[in-house]
Amino acid sequence: MSPRHPWPTWAPRLHARSRRRLLRTTLICVLGAILALAGVAVGGVWWTTDHYGDQVTRIPDAFPTGPRPSKPKAHDGGTTFLLAGVDSRSKRPTTGNDATAELWRYGAQRSDTLMLVHLSGDEHSAYTMSIPRDSWVPIPGHGSAKVNAAFSWGGPPLLIRTVEQLTGTRIDHFGVVDWHGFKALTNAVSGVRITVPTAAYDPEQHRHFAAGTSTMNGDEALAYVRQRHGLPGGELDRIKRQQQFLRSMVGAIRSEVSITDPLGTARMIDAITRTVSVDDRMSNSDLRDLVLGLRHLTASDATFRTAPIVRSQMIDGQYTLILDRAALRANWRAVETRGS
């Protein structure tokens, strides 16, 4: 008989509105929101961020208690986000203010994709590092396991502690969006143009992807970024697809948002803020500061990398990836201190 796990204090009280899985590409919600808002005239930023910021669902007590990493002395003054997509298998929304299902229940979901995002202190760049879901890492209090088990066993606090311990960095904010939010965001920009370099078939989803460039709607884009079966690089190819999609999404958001089309801008920002959940330490003023500071940031200013991998290895019958932790820490410290 499994032990009882009381409802954690950080679990959000769900709004009584509308559906399934936390998405792998959470970066879309936070970075996308920042870039979308960036297109709004500065004079309207105060009203915009307060009005729409109030729609963003906050996650209480998302951060772990106890000692946490300190920022390096030469830190550039920027902000680091942990963005997680989580496999919840819920048929109802689990993030945003449309959520009608729990964000987390013990053993019910795992983080499907993790991205560390650092927005530089000089407001000129954004650096994203994907951490593969199959990475074999120490999880505090649980020995070693795949990194995606941390959310399953302890929700946001354990996931944040695990990633902080792995990377040696201090995470400032946490964000998450589910499958339904991912599709809503994609449809809100009337689809995202994606170039498929080589035709592929996904035997798990029973879906073909033809080579060439096309505009994918929410359902098509979701299937595209989910595929790993049938790809030569498996999970690593999937990460490349997610990063490719994010670049295209950023461009689509900037094209959609315009001071000459206030209604279109409002619809876009509304779609973003309705689908994202963030930690309760992210205030509307934090969002405003990001909007004002990064309003000129474009996709070309963003760098995407994947955590350095030593090898793949079978452990306890599981396919895992062994990371070069020393290189990971060194790389991330260089990101945080660049230009200092």
C-alpha cells in the first residue's frame, strides 16, 4: 500500500473554469510573453502588464526551503528562469487561469522538457540550455534517477532544487505551460512556419511529416515537437525541434503584436497570460521591468544549446544520458558572468 502524500502548500488553488499534460516547451510561455509584450508602446506598458499580469496564475511556495546556491561575484545582473514542460496525462488544463486539474500530484506526472533561460543583465541577449529528460542526475532525498522524476516526486520545489544542485546556479523564477496552452499559443499567432528538413514518420503518434516549409497549427506543431520515435537522434533531435519551434514562435509573436493593431495585440497577450503559470515571486512589476528592458530583443539575440553529454547508458533497464556536470557548470557560469 503506497504512503499518503498530503497536498503541498505550494499547490495552486485552481480557478473554476476549463483540460492534460504540462508541455515540454515552457520557454514559450515566459520568454514568449516577454517578447510579445515587448512590441507594445512603452507608454502603455504599465497598464498592459498590470492588466494582463493579473491574469497569470501564480504557483505558491514553488521554491525549496533551506540553503540554495549563491550568485557568482561577477554575475551580470541578469535573470535565470527554469521552464518546465510536465507530462501530466490530464485531459483538462493544468496551467494558466483556465486550469481545472491539479498542477501536481505525487507520482502522477514528470517534467517532460526542462530549459534554463538566462536573460542578460545588459538586456542584449537570451541564452537557453535544454536539459534532456533522460539525464541521469542526483535527486535530493531520492538517490539518482532521470531528471524528469524530480517533479513527479516533489513538484516544483524538488525540481528546482535538483536543477540548482546539478548546475550550481540560483534560479530566480519558474514557469510552466501545458499541452492545451501550447496549442492555444500556436493558434493565437495563426500558426507557426516550420521547415522540416527531412521527411519523417512517428510510429508512436502514427503521423507523417513531409519535408518542406509549412505553417503548422496547434495540433500539428504539438505533434512535431513531441516526436522522438523515428528520429535518428531520438530525444536530442526532439530538443532541436523544440528549439527550432521556439525561434519561429518568437518571430510569429513579434509579427502579431503591433501598436497599430491594439485588438490583435490584446488577443495575443491574453492568450499568453491565460496559459502560463509562474512562481508567486514574479510580480507584475518584475514583468514590467522585463518588458521595458528587453523590448528590442529578437530571436537573433537568443542562443540555444543542450547540456553537454558524455554518453548514453542503460541503468536499471532504463535508457539514460550521462551529463558532463563539470562542463555544464562551467558553461553556465560563463553565461551568467559574460560581459562582467
